Amino acid sequence: MSQDTSTKARGAFSFVLHGHLPYVLTHGTWPHGSDMLFECAAESYLPLLRTFDQLVGEGISPKTTLGITPVLAEQLSDPGFKQQFADYLDMRIRAAAEDRDQFTKDKDAAGADLAEMWDDHFRQTRRAFLDDYSGDLIAAFRRLQDDGHIEVMTSAATHGYLPLLGTDESVQAQVKQAVSSYRRHFGRQPRGFWLPECAYRPRYAWASPLAGAGPQEPRLRKGVEEFLAENGLQYFIVDTATILGGAATGVYVERFEGLQRLWEQFRASYKPGAVAADKTAYEPYLVHSAVEDRPPVAVFGRDERTGVQVWSGQHGYPGDGWYLDFHKKRFPGGHRYWRVTSSESDLAAKERYDPQRAAERVPENADHFCSLVHDMVTRHHAESGKYGIVCAPYDAELLGHWWFEGPEWLYRTLRGIGMDPAVDLVTCSEYLETNTPEAAVALPEGSWGQGGFHWIWLNDWTTWIWERIYGAEMDFPSLVREALESRDQKLHEIVTQAARELLLLEASDWPFLISTWSARDYAEQRAALHYEAFTRLVDMARKRAVGDVSSKEDEEFLERCKEQDVLFPDLDLAWWSSVERPASG
């Protein structure tokens, strides 16, 4: 690996924030639906924008690698989002005023002050959204990227869990739609690709994990990196254990009781991989690829030491007792007035939030993180003589939505690292530009779930979803080819909408929400809805292909689907017709 000789720093650091929500804008409101999107926009996406712009205004480029999934970008740029989000902010402002009046009536001065804080917070959020960013968050992120301050990554179209999808056509469509959507929103070719759930599968003879659903006989499948390479993508990120071996500690189990119950079923059969003594988490590697006439794809590993500081509610900064508690809310308005108190406290034991005490904790946590990064970078350089990188990926929604003080912590942390002469704050692509990986690795199958495999997304609770996905995927390419060969535009329109429903059915969110029990009923309803829409549209298409005229009811159903699931206007059916460069040998 070549070293960047233009810097005196000992190494580099890259924040990677993965922004993603499933398609909820037209599927309900509260408690699950568009309010999920509005909450994250108000509490994470807008605060992140304001943090980046504040740093730029102070002469510090944040150099953050920000993932925005195609399905999230579609929602944030939807014409209806601007007004609906503004209405949502108005609702939060009214709720704060109502809380303030009630607290005042109850002679609760501290409560009234907190309600006033929320009133001011959401008024500022509304002003920033409409005035500073003209209601267009994607344009604001694009500007920051065009000015060289951040890098925006893409991801699978609907966050499909790529290793478990049943056909290479489905993986291909998820990747190609991602690239097409990115170009439309950001006006350039993406360089980085966030693998949903950091889930990777190499090239091998794959058979369905379910008896009676999907391909039962093993057949050679392409590795995930092959799809990335042939679509011009240059790097992705996996869990450190996928590169180094050892125990995969996961990032979700601690936060969800449902996953803790599931993990007990899988714990006994889990055996950590052998630790690879010849590899390091401080360098990217080239992933061995069968695509010989394409540039190889680089892979970064998630750093666990920095990861636990932000991911963990028990051992990390978000678990500080003075920070705002995420779970306890005052109804009907939904504002939060309590602090974490302790990670073991139940809701009834939560104490009143004190914004001043919470604010006092942020600098200490930021300084600790900056010191940790400094020590890791300088120690690696001292021991190896190499200019390495610490790559720290998190869900973007952790900062602000789950951890209210997170954006302020990020501001102070980026500022601190940006002023450390021993550490270069870089995006992932910037690091690769001056530090080309030389060593190639063959990665095993895995994810960033506990145990490093697929059980969070495929288990007894979610098998029925995968049975439907595999059934939908198997025969769809032949129908697509028939539609592409036909001159019947209505047939093409029906099959195109069926493809949208298939993409939405494949979203990893539905099995995840079922397994975590965080929105189980909603996820089950959504998976069933998209499968039913897909099967009805396929039935309509097959009838039309043999000359039947669509009924009035079918025409109305098609229009409802197009109005409700309106994402990806650039969808190309050819992505499902055949696999480019199919696996062979």
C-alpha cells in the first residue's frame, strides 16, 4: 500500500453514516408510516446538514462519507414530502405549546421550560428546512458533495438483503437501480456502495436455504463484488470479523429484546472464525473478483473499538444517564421530557431531562472519542510504519433520532479530529486515491449482525417472507422478456409496476422489523401487501400477453399501485431480463 506523502499525519479517519428508511411516505402515518420518515428528517438528516454546514462555515471540511439509500433519496425528493414534512413540524410545534400550557397549569416550571425548548427546537427546524434549504434536503447534500466536503454513497435500491436474494437478476436490479437513481439525484457516478446490513456473499454454488422455495439444486452465483465492479463502484464496507475472523459481536442485539431471544436459538451453533494474523482492520483490501477486465473493488472493515462508543446504549456515550431518553414520550404530543437515568432503568424510573447537564457531557464524550482515534492511528503507525485508516460506520439515524445529543457530539468530534495534525479526516474515496490497496482477500459470507451471519433476517418468524420473495423472483425474468419483446405499452406498464412491487417486497426492513418486534405488525402487512400487488400485476400481465383486455377493476388497481408506489421513474425492465456476465466455470 502506498503512503500519502503529502501529509505529515500518521494515519486517517473516516466517519461513515448510513442513512436509510424503508418506503413509508405513502403507507400510513403514525405510529409507523410517514411519521417515521419525518421524525428522522427532523432529528437526524436536517441536524446532520446543519452540522456539516456549521463546520464548513468555520473552515473545517467534515469529510464524512454519507450513505443515502436510493429508497430514502426517492422519499426526500418526492414532491409531496416538502409540504407533508412542514405540516408535521407544525404539529410538533402545536404539541409543544399544548404541553407548555398544561405544565404551566400544573405549576410545573421545569416541564414548561422543556416544552418551550421543544417549541423553539421545531421552529428552528422548520425555518432551516424551508428557508435555508428551500425544502430540498437532497439538493443540500448534493451541494456539500459538489463542494468537496462530504461523499455520498449509494446502496441497494430498496435495501434488499443481497446474499439471500434468490436470483442474480434480482441482485443485478438492486445494484443497477441504485446507480441509476444516484446519477439522477446527485449528477455523478457513485463510488462507494453500502451493502445492506454489511451483508456479503462470495461467488459459489448457492441453493435456497428453504426447502421447497427458490432454487433447490446448487447453482453457481456471482459474488456481490462482481455486481459492484461491473457497475463502476469502487468500494464497500463489511464488519471487521468478515475480514479478520474472530467473533462477530454485531450492532443490533443489545438494542432489541426480540433479537436477544432469537440469538439464544442460534448461539449454540455459532463458532467464530479463525483470526487472520496476516490482516489488519487499519487497511482496506482488494476483494478477489472473477471479473478480470474490471478494476477490483476495495473493502473497508468496520472498526469495533470506535463502534461500541456510539452503537452501545450500555457501554457507549448514548447510555450516559444525563442524555435524553429515546423511549419515554409524553402523549398525545410525543415529546420527550426524561433522561436515560441509567441503562437499567425502566420507563417508570426515568428522571426529568436537564438540557444543561446533558450539554455538559457532550464535550467530554467528544474529547474521549478524538483521543481514542488519535491513539489508534498513531499506535498503528508506530507498530507498522504504515499510514492506515480507522473506518467508523454507523446508522445515520443514531445521531439525533436515537441519540438526541448526537449531532452536537458529531460536530465537536469532527472539529477535534479535523484539528489533530496526527490524523487526516478523509472520505473513503479520498483515502483510496492516495493509498491504493495492494493485497487481495477472499471474504467469507457474512453480515454485521450478531454472529456475523443471516439469522436476524432469516428465521422461523420471517421464513414466509422469503418463500414469497423466492416465488416472485423465479418466473419474473421470463415475463420481463415477453414484455420487452412486445409492442404493447400497457403490458410494459403493468410489468414495470410489478418490478417496483418486487423491489419493495425484497426490502430487508420487513424481516428486520419482524425479528426485532419494533414494528412487527406493520412490517408483516407491508410484506404481504407488496407480494399481493406483485402477484395480481403479474396475473394481469399474463392475461394481457395472451390477448385478454384488462377489466376496469384491474385498471383501477394498477393506477392505485402507481400512485402509492411511485418511486424509481428510471426503472429499466432489462435489468431483470438476463444477467450481464453470468457466473460460469
